[in-house]
Amino acid sequence: MIDIEHFTKIFYSLGEIDQSIVKKYIHGDSIRNISRCLGYSESFIYERIYKFHKKIRKVSRHEKAQDFD
């Protein structure tokens, strides 16, 4: 699990569009709804969320590795 400090740092490193997408997703909006609201394709929304998750997982794995040191 990632701590809030790392999550916030990653979130604020995103561009404005990606932040909007992630905010809506975290608040429970569906990919379809986000797509309609922001005017982007569902595949674009999915890709942006996937890349955010990927960054989070990378940091999370790194933190876990440090716990074992």
C-alpha cells in the first residue's frame, strides 16, 4: 500500500487533464461517464488511469522492498 505523501506527489506530478480524470475516477465515476464529461474517448480515459495505477504500483513495490531492508 502506498502512503498518502507518495500518492499526493504522484498525483500532483500529473498534467491537468490527467488530474481531472483521476479525481473523477477516485470519486467513483465510471470510465464512460468520465469520457462523456471530459470529451475524450473511453480508451484514452482507460489509458490515463492505467498509467496512473502503474506509477502507484511502482512506488508501492519500491516501498515494500525498503521495508525488508
